Amino acid sequence: MAVGGGFSLKGGGAKDGPFFDLLAEAGANLQSVSGLLVRLFETWPEDEGIAREILKAEQEGDRITQAVVKRLNSEKPNSIDSADLYALVTQLDDVADDIEEVADFMALYKIEAPMDQGKVLAEILAASCAELAAALSGLRTGEVLEQRWIEIHRLENEGDRVWREALASLFSDGIDPMVVIRWKDIFGVLERAIDATETAAHHIESIVVKRS
């Protein structure tokens, strides 16, 4: 992943304030919903209403995405490329969708107990979402975000490693084929969500570079 430094605001602040607000909301929502997923893995099979909270957070992500798109249809940001902003917010929405899909699979597949690798992947995803949330908040202030991108890239690599090990464990321990199919799906969505956080970081980087 290429990295960059800080940027100047170039006078776009006041008009673009609502866009920055929505991006910060999207980041905070992702941090919340990814934390809920970790809790789901920690408490499963006792759901404790966490899956419902995850669904509500996913719906909140949809609301934020729709609000950004609606605003983009009526006004052009001064300091952010519209295409970059659209790509970023839709990618953030994809992460929330993937998290909700994992929670849905846990119930749909009647998972009896979480596999350790699933919990580790959820923790990696939550850490990456926390970095994304910080980067999204930093867009308004001009914070130097290079270390955020580096850490998200490191987490994506770690997620790939754990995902490969998780798949290998499914096919090496004589596990019931139906369990293999179910966990292969769950691991796949978790890995996809982690990858999506890195793609979102690339979009943030593009915004930063163009504002430099």
C-alpha cells in the first residue's frame, strides 16, 4: 500500500462540514458494530440480543450512506472528489453489511460453538475498523494518517494469514463436512470484510493525496 502524509484544507471546510460529519458517523458506527461482532463470538451461543444490535447498526450504516449520496446529488464537495467520497462511503457500508451477514450466518447455520479462528478474525476486523474510524475523523482536521494506513495494511495481512490457517484447520481435523461448509462461509465473509477495510483505507488515501 502506498502511503502519504498530511494535507492542507484548501478552504473547503465550512461547506464540506456535513460530509465530514457523516464520514465520522460512519466510522463510529463501524467501530461499534465490529465491537458487537467480537462480543457475539465471545458470548455465543448466548446471543443476548447482540445480533439484533448488529442489525440495527447495519441499518444505521445504510442511513448514513444514503445521506451522503443524497447530499452528493444536490451539492459538490469543495475539498473532496465526489467519486472518491462515493467509493469510500459505499465501501464502508459493505463492511457493515459483511458484519451483519456473519451474525446472520451464526444463527442461520445454528452454530453450536464459535471456532477460535472466527473470534480472532472478528478481533482483527474490529481493530481495523477502529483505525478506519480514527482516520475518518482525522480527515476533517488534516491529521497525518500514514500510520493508520500502515496499521490497516498490517491487519489485512494478519487477517489473510489467520484465514488461511482457519481453512487449513477445517480440512485437517476430520470435521463434519456440514460444519466445514458452514465455517468456510463464515471465515470467507470475515476475510472479505477485513479486505474491505483496506480498500476503504485506499479511498481515504486518495482523498488525502488529492487535497495535498
